[in-house]
Amino acid sequence: MIFALPTALSFDQVAGPFYDTSGLTQWWDVSRQAVDKAASTGDVIACQLDGGGWVYPIWQFTDSGTVYPDLVTLWSILHAAADAWTCATWLCSPLVDLDDRSAAQWVAEGRSIEPVLELARADARRWAT
């Protein structure tokens, strides 16, 4: 059910592990088209592999399978300025301003989204220039 990226850069060690589309359709009990729609509308964080397949980082999901809304908000800010892999890595990297927690950890712990929004906006602005 969980898919690890076959890459020398080891994105799976930074931004993973991941569900692949098949695993997510099974967990959500929905069609492949429903997963594709959620990815295309930005309702789920998705990263495309070189071969064209998609993976979905598991840290975005609550235990019940919903996506943390604050992570979708952060994703949309970051993804407007950078590729999916950069955004996923940013969301999983420990940040000094968040007490060495990643944005994903911060959100999952139910902390205020405001400091993370400020950091995401600042980095997105810098990436866009």
C-alpha cells in the first residue's frame, strides 16, 4: 500500500513514505478517477514520478483518511511558486522557527497555522523571484 520512491535522491526519506494511487483508492474506497480529481483540484497533496505515476505523502492524512486542511492551504501557497517535490520536501523539513518541527508535524499537532503561513509565504515569494 505504501510506495517508496526509487531514486538516488531519496525523496522518500525526506518527504515519504507515500501511498500510490492504488493504495489510496483502496483506503478511501473510491475510484482512481476520484483520487485523480482530488489531486488535480489540490484537495490532496500529490507528487508525480518520472514514469508518470503519482504518489501521495502519508503525513497529509489524518487517521480517518481526511487531509489536514491547513496542509492543503500551505501546499497551495508553496506550489504556486515551486514544483511538487520542492513543496513536499519543505513541508517535511524541520524548521527552526517551528521549534525544529516540520510544517506537517506542526499542523498534525494542532498548532496555530499563522507562523507556518508566514514562513510559507516568505519562501514562496523568494522562490518566485
